[in-house]
Amino acid sequence: MILERKPREECGIFGIYSKEKAQLNQLTYYGLFALQHRGQESAGIVINDRGVFNVCKNVGLVSEAISPEDLDKLGEGNISVGHVRYATTGSDDNNNIQPIVVNHHKGRMALAHNGNLTNSFELRTDLESKGAIFHTTTDSEAIAYIIVQERLVSKSIEAAVSRAMDRIEGAYSLIISSPNKLIAARDPHGFRPLCYGMTDDGKYVFASESCALDAVGATFVRDVDPGEIITIENNELRSDRIHCERLPKKLCVFEYIYFARPDSVIDGASVSAARRKAGSFLAKEHAVDADLVIGVPDSGLEAALGYSEESGIPYAIGFTKNKYIGRTFISPSQESRESGVNIKLNPIKSVVNGKRIVLVDDSIVRGTTSKHIVTLLRNAGATQIHMRVSAPPFVAPCYYGTDVDSSKGLIANEHSIEEIAKLIGVDSLGYLSRESTLQLTGCDTGFCDACFGGEYPTYISENIGKNRFEDKLV
């Protein structure tokens, strides 16, 4: 069982193209550090030195998975691909660590994928029936197979990627290295973010979030548009837009609510500003008489600031967070899981004692963690706790790259808001409305919010569970 019951994203991807041979190993390492919040189960780097691929992949945080000695062995190169992973399709087995590297008739390819395909079971079943042998249980390997298959009948690797996009459905942002090219592609709905920038010395840098560009000294240029394929070859950029604007934009709204780092800008909108706006909307929709507004670290803090600014209720730091806990804490028993919350978060008694508290968090998925946090505040002396959530009730599975692939156990799917309030022990509970959620960026972003209502913008396979490919092996 996993202590943290927030929805968790699948991964972060990163890539660099350099005209000259350079120390891309170090830059990619720094870029992955900046994306560590997107995946903490494993990390990997591929350095392409004019067609020679050097690979390092391992379990753990970036600092655990890739040692200084590993970086030295990777050496210099002119193209790099990096990946941090949290598994939403396939287990955390070592074989599933990305980037995926394949040898094929036309050369070598390294691929990093963020997202989740919704037709991967059918694709993989068809490929296996034709003799394909899979080495992982991820949907990402199906993408690699299809690109290689299309490369045999295409004039270029980017043309093969385009043809593959006609066959794969769901969420995918990709960074791909061939021997001579770096390619970035984003699905036509744009479920997952992807952007690029340039360094002062002319390197092209691609990343899931703009904060990773900042980490390596690259200047943000723009987002990769939904459906766009960008190819870097001979230090020149080409854009293929044949798949653009054929489907409505559906960026995952949780990128702004919870997943992304607050210093990132996604599809033209500041994540930090969106979270403050969520708090402001909450204050208008669910006003209450209280003494203090506090946020649950980390992604609840800015929404709490927005609530405070709109309501006029003072903002305070009500929790201290242990910043030295690495990978997501896993415990075998309920007792030890609850102890784990105490290790991660501890209320500041001098702040909350005797106070009526507005407690702001980004979501309630199963309710167990929320209940324990409320108990911590009660024990610290809070006289009233009014919980405000900067997202609507999470009532349906997400099939596009978060670790909630079933409605089973979703507290809002099984209980009313009043019942949830009693279950977690708060005096009142208010969620952000779906209408306000769609206005968080103040611009025409276009969101997927299927987890709040169950209306999915793509085909959903009957075989869509996280471990669907492990199940086939039984």
C-alpha cells in the first residue's frame, strides 16, 4: 500500500541537440533533477555520440539512479534523451525503465514517453500476433515498435513518427533520438505538456516543463503544439503540423492543479498564477468565517494564498514538511502508513492552536491522507477545520497518464460531499466547481477534466488497467 494517495503522473522527458559534441550528460542530469517531481521510481539517460548510443538507467531518484561514475561513462555526445518515471502502465520492474533503446533495420532509436495510450492493448496484441517479442510491460514499447514498423516504409524517421500517430491513441509526448536527429512530438489533443528552448550557444532543449529549461540555462521559445512533430537535424529545426488542429485541445487540468512545478509555464499560462486563481475562486464559492488560511504542502500552498487574498483571512504556514524523504514512502500496515504522514508533515502548534482554520489542498482522492492531516491539526489545537479543495470531486478513472485507473476506492465516487466531510473529520468541505476549473488559466487552453465527470475525449479500451500487460503473462 502506498501512503500518498494523490494522483501521480507518469513521467518527465528531456532532450538536447547540440551542433558540436558536448557534455550533454551533465545538462541532461540537471534537467531530470528539475523534473524529479514528475517521477521518482526510476531515471535514465541516453547519450548519442554521432550514432553511438551510451545508456544509463536505474531505479530510484535521479541522484540514486545515476552516479557521478555513470555520468563519466556516458561521456560526451551531440544528442541526449532523458526520462524520469512513475509507472502508470506496467510495473516498476527494471526492464520498464526508459528511455527505450532499440536496434532496427534502419539504425538505432532511443525513445522517452510521457502519457498513456488508450489503445495499447489492441496494438500490442496485433503486434504479438505478427511475431513481435516485447521485453517490457509498458505501452511505450508499443509506440517504439510501431515507429520502427512504419520506418521500414517511410522515407525518414519523422515521417514514421507521423504515420505512427495515425495508429496510436491517447496521451503521448515523445522525445526520440535517431543516429542523426532529435525529434519531439505531442499527441493531437495535447494531454501532456512539452516545450522547447535554446541555450546561448545554440543547443536545442526539449522538456516536459519550462522549469527544466531554466535548470540548464536555456531560454524558453515556445510549447510544442498539440499534434506537432519537431525535427532537429544539421542544427536546423523543421516543424510538421499535419496532425495539428484536427482534434480539440485537452491538456490535463491536473498539470495546473497539482502535477507541474509552480515555476513552470505550460501552454502560455503560469502554473503558480493558475493555482492562486483556483484559491480565489474557492473563496468566492465557499466563503467561511475563520482565523487563518493554511495550505497542505506543496501544491496546496499557492491556492491557500489565493484564498487568503480573496477572502481577507490571514495566510499562515501551518505545517512543516520534511524535505529529506526521497522516494514515495511505502509501508505494509495502516499504522506505519499513518506514522509516515507524521514523518512527512507536522503542524506548527503555535500557529494553529485555538484557531479556526481554512485548510486548502489540491485534491482528495481516497481520503485516508486527508483524514490523518485533519487529525494532526485537531491534536495541535485547531478549534474548527474548514477544508477547501482546489479541484472538483475526483469521481472517475484517468486513462491518460495518472495512477488512478479505476473508480474503486475514489471517495467522491462513493460518498456525498457531506458524507466525505464527516469521514475525514472536517467542519465543512468545499470543492472548486468544474466551471471555475476550466477558467484557471484565463486563456483558451482547452482542458481534459474527464476525472471529474467521466466524459473521455478518446476511445477507451476494455483492457486499460495499469497492469494489463502483466496480466497477459499469467
